[in-house]
Amino acid sequence: QVQLVESGGGLVQAGGSLRLSCAASGSIFSINTMGWYRQAPGKQRELVATITTGGSRNYADSVKGRFTISRGNDENTVYLQMNSLKFEDTAVYYCNYKKIVGLLRPEYWGQGTQVTVSS
């Protein structure tokens, strides 16, 4: 089992910045994808950004150019640097871990951290 602990959410004004972090522990496989998803009230969960252990990145069009996903030198930690925040970025942000090799590819989620952007 993999445990994910998120931090860094909070309340900021439009145009400001936040940095989210997620630390994974437990039965970590060396090749995996970690990422961030978000869900606003009344909306479906959506992908924000993902990164593989090889460094390949994927971003939602709505955050491209404003958000940056990265891993620490210890690749069990993932960060999301959020700049030029907009009111519509307000959501609960969830960290995600997925094993991407083998026949069984389990997926795990963090508890979520609230990001609120005031206009």
C-alpha cells in the first residue's frame, strides 16, 4: 500500500502563488507516475499535471504555462508550483500515485488539500 500526504494549500489572492507538495511512502515501486488532480464543487475531477519517474510531464491546457510539476531528488516527493492563480483554480487538489509497469497497476490518492483563490 502507498500512503500520500499533501500540504501547501491555502487562501491566496488572484495573481498569487502557492506550492503544493506530496510525499509518498509505503510499497513504492521505482517506476511510477505521480500527479495532481482537482475537483471544484459541482464539477468533475480533472487532471492538473502528471510526471513519471523518467521526468515526462503532462499538463491540462487550463494550467499550462502557469503551473509546474516536479519531483525532488528523492523521487517519492512531488511538487506543484502554481503561479498566476485565478479564481477558477479554486478546488480541492488531490495527489495521485500510479504504478505504470506490470499487469496490475494500482492507483492511490491523497486526502486532498484546499486551494482557494480570492478575486
